[in-house]
Amino acid sequence: MTPKEYAFDAVNLLKTLIKTPSVSREEQATADIVSHAIEDLGLAVRREGNNVWALDPGFIASRPTLLLNAHLDTVKPVSTWHRDPFTPVLEGEKLYGLGSNDCGGGLVSLLQVFRHYAFRPRNFNLVYLASAEEEVSGSNGISLALPLLPPISVAIVGEPTGMQPAIAERGLMVLDLIAHGKSGHAARNEGINAINEALDDLVWLRDYRFERVSELLGPVKMTVTVVHSGTQHNVIPDRLTALIDVRTNELYRNEEVFEAIQKHCRSEVKAHSFRLHSSHIDPEHPLVRRCIRMGMTPFGSPTLSDQALMSFPSFKLGPGQSARSHSADEFILISEIEQAITQYIALLDGISF
């Protein structure tokens, strides 16, 4: 089959997926569709929860294994859509629909690439994985499936990158900051104001710069995004809580950044989780070097993906543009899907790693 024929099948599958709501944690119907699509290719399907995967039929344990991954869940549609987000509409080159760009285009393109190589001789194994709950980093998403896969040597994650390789990705850590005071009457200046207790910490979080700056991702970013305190104008607040969004680069582990924040802040600091680390792949990896030889430009991605939960080298490479993700009237170009399939096949043709 030609890339155009592969793209034709990919687009038809994508239209079916758009018609099927698959908001995070509600992906069962979509997982069913992907399972049937894999079976229709004559391949065996494996499933855990709403995570669906397949191993190539010629799998040999002694060979390196390449994982092709994309997620099948979507965010909830925003209220400003001008179309029904669950009705695929093709206008010229644009296919509109929720999840078309993030990450339906990558999902269906990588399946066609898996199809292309499944029965061809290679010196590496292939695993195709459609994962759930990516948009919420859910516990029943890829982390449920990864322990059940064979050892993975490297992964391509089909997030929308304009088919440029994102070889590093920021991690995420959400922190609670809690300042304690003592209530009293504001008119008599009684008590201890929890807002005042937190001020120095909030200023430090705004101004502090971690020493190690990534060439690909820049510095660690800390942003106070939510603050709650007080009950009424004449009562000294005895408690302040704040949410801190921390985006780490690949030069720091989340735990290291947390310890530094905890050391500098007088307020109590708690982490929701440390599990979403920054990820990166060596620029000298054969797949990255092949990307460069093909004219692609590696970059660092500010957005989070299932890479954060992968313990092996990985990079993002997929059709569509990240700026369209999570937006009203989301779309992908048909040519982007065909181009992606063409590039993926060229990337993997005869590669060794």
C-alpha cells in the first residue's frame, strides 16, 4: 500500500473515533474501536482497562523493541465550539472534531505504520499502544499497561509536534503551600495574619531561579496559580492555601526541586505527586540522528505527555500542531496524516538501534 492508501484508512478510522466520545476515564467505546481495528489487520490484541496494544507477530525477545504510542482519550470540549465536537466535518483539507489533532492524528497514523511493518523483516520488534487517561495522567492509563509490555528500548510518542522531534519534555509537579496564622479581630490588630506569613514565600516562588538551565527546555518554572485565604473583612485569616505549578527540566528530578522549595519556604509544602518527571532522549540516539538527516529539527516541548511515565528513552513526533490542542474547532489536515505516515516509514526504514 502507498502512504496515500494508508492515510485513507487512517482518516476513516479517525472519523469513527471523533464520533465516539472518549473523555478521560470514559474511553471504553474508543478502546473497543481501536481493538477491532487492530483485529481487522489480522493482529492479536491485548488490553488492560482501556489501554489497547499489539505486538508484532514476528516478535523476538533478543531484539530491541520500539514502542509506538499515542493516547485515545480527549479533554472535555470547551464551550466555544462552533461545530458539534463529536461530528467529524471535512472542509477542504481540514478534518474538524474533538481529538482530531490531540491525539487522534498520531494514534491512527502510528497504527498504519505498525501495519506497514508488522509482517516485514526487521532487526527490531514493534509494539503499538493506544493508552488511556493521558490527559489527566490517570492511574488507569499507560502506567497500568507498561508493566505488562516486553522491555522497551525506545518509544515514539505520536503527540502533535508538526512532525518535528521533541527530544525533551518538561515534567510537572503540583504543590500545596499552607501558611498558618491565628484568627482575631482586624480592628484590634489581633492574631497572626496567615497572608503575611505567606508573603515572603510567595515572593520567593516568583523570583527564585534554579541554577541548572536546559538548552532545550530552559529553566525550571514555578507559578503560583491559586490562592485562598480569609472569610470576611474584619477577621484576621488564620490559614492561607496556595497551589503551585512547577514545570521541571530534564536536569532536575522532581524530588530535588521539591526539597529545595521545602527548604526555602517557611510555610508547609506538600507535593501531590512526584511521578511526572521531565523526560529526554540522547541527541545521538540513532532515531534522533536519522530525524536530523531527514531535515527535522529537534526541540524541547513545554507540554506534558505519557513520556513522563516512561522509564526508557522516548521522544514525541506526530502530525498536527500543539497550538490546536484543547482548543475550540480543533482540526487536523489530511495532508499532515499522509505526511506523517510517509515520514515515520522513512524514519524506520532499515534503522538499527
